[in-house]
Amino acid sequence: MGIVVRAATSFDDVRTMVGPKRPDANVCWCLSYRIPSRENQQLSGTARGDRVRELVRQDPPPGVLAYDGDEVVGWAGVHPRPDTTFARNRRIPHLDDPGDTSVWSVWCIRVRPGRRGQGISHALLDGAVRFADEHGARAIEGYPVDNGSAKVDLTMAYVGTRRLFERAGFEHAADTTSVLNGFPRVLMRRILR
């Protein structure tokens, strides 16, 4: 059947991918880069899930989900850059107006445990690009680690690797001053139109 990627309009499936086992736990919910830092810090417990539920109802929703049949197996956070903290991030350079809504950011790629190594991250990134393109993006950016051939800790692999982005047609656009898990992050960009 193959992996199918579509808009993240199911809160239950988003919760499966990025939510905690306990609804009151204070975990990321993939909000760290999506909403302003102050709001992110103020949300706790079930309020985090409630905020994600609101985002899933918006058009466009906050990302895409990968499915193998009816089973959700992956998530990618992708949205217009001005709606993310990357529009204000001082460690990630801006190649154009940070308020340009035609530039999108992809900041998180997550594959379910037990499903890694099956090409799902590639399908997610391709799906994120299609999603942005369908919503009028002229460019899409990612901020992966430049790890060469070194192994990336799974808890930090959510940003992706330079190689993953290169395979999806992105080009190195700039170095950053951001470091994650000891690896420098780079700005990768793909022009869509």
C-alpha cells in the first residue's frame, strides 16, 4: 500500500505522534517552535493539548501526518514561517523578510518507534513540501543538524539531518549559530516557485 502523507486534521492522530501518555504531562506537543516562547512557557498540563486541538482546527493545520493504511506512523511540523519562532530566532539567519508568509518552515520530523528506518521521514519531508506548495509557499526552509556521518541521538533527531533535506531537493542556504546535541544546525531551503 505504501505511506500516505496528508494534512494533520486529526487531533487524535497528532496526539498519538507528539502527545504524552498522561494528558496532564508537560511535554513539547511540537509547540516549542510553533507558538511564541512566552505562550509556550505558560501552557502546562492539559492546556498544551487543548492548544494543539485549536491549531489542528485551523486552516492550514500545524503539519502533516504519515499513514500506513489506517495507522498513523509519522508527523512533520510545517507552517508559514511568520507563525513560528523562526521568524524571530536570532541564531537562524533570515534570507528575506521574516514576515513573508510565502516562506514556510519545517521544524519537526517524527517517526513512531518500531517504524524507523523504513523511509517514513523521507515521505514526511516530501509531504511537508507538497503541503506548503499546495498552500502557495514560494520557498520552504528546514534547520537540520549537519552531522556528517555521525549518529544523532534519537531524542534530538526530530530536526532532521542535512542529508535528509538534501535528498528532498533542499540546498544549503546558510550556516547558523544554533547547535543541537553538539552538531551545528544549517539552514536548508527549497525554492518552490
